[in-house]
Amino acid sequence: MKTCLRGILAAGVAAAVVLTSGGAADAAAYPKYETPKIFGTTFQADPKHDFTKGIHSRRNGILRGWITHVRGGTAEYVPIRWKKGKHTQGNFVGPREGHVGAYASPIAKNVVFLSAYGCKATMSNLTVSRKTGLGAKKCPRAALIKRHGTNAHPSLITVYKGRIVKVQEIYIP
């Protein structure tokens, strides 16, 4: 009797694993990647990426960048770097005009969007971690698409299996 119950339990667990191993689970369960310097002064390289084959997804990992355009659930994004200022602390800059270095990836249906400015369009609430300077408020996918589809915001963009699975905004005072 105990053996029969164990078999039924094992079959149930196996079925649950099969049901959760689809595309939705892929975005939620991805490896932990090394986080780049938030205020790094060089563009992050992707030496194995072939830009001559058109715009396509970056390799798995975290990119310090910003989303430049969103269309139909696919985001185009570029790397950014911190440029120190003469009269201010500085600002983030993207590649120079005409530089071939953009990527495009679908935004996962269950993307994790951590905002530094709240979920509303007004961006009036600061929701930033004092410890890291990164967004801490989890917001819906629609807020990500609405905000980043119109204005470029510095972010840490995590790509896994060709999809954007996490976007964490960088707070700039």
C-alpha cells in the first residue's frame, strides 16, 4: 500500500514539473548572473554577437542599458555607460549615432519589472533601494512597456533564452 501511494505521489510531482517547465516558468526561473557595475564607464561587450545578421537578442546575462523602442511585445535596447560630468556628477550615454550595437528581444509575459519611480505614469513616488540605488517596486508588464516604450530609462536588463525576463531601473538623482 505504501509503495502504491509513493508511486502515485511521484507521478503527481512529475506531472507538476512538466506543467511548470513551459515558457512561463522559464522567465521566472533563470540562473543568477553577475551584475555589471551600475555606473560603469565602458560599454559592456558582447564579443560572440554577430551584428551583421540583423538585430536580434543578446546572449544570456545582465546588460546595463536602456530600451529604445517597444513594438508588439518586442523591445529594442542598447548598452549604456556612465559619463562623468564637468559641472555635474554625470549622466548615462548610449552609443554614438549610427553605431551598430542594438539588440531586440521579446519581453517575457511574466517579466519582473522593478521600478525606481513607482508604477504610475507620473513617476512621482521613489521606490528605490537605498542600499543599491536600483528599483525595488515590482510593477506589471504593462507599466514597463508604457514607460520604456516612450522614454529611455537606465536599467539592468536581464536576458534569458532570448527573452527579457527582468528589468530593474537605475535611480539617477
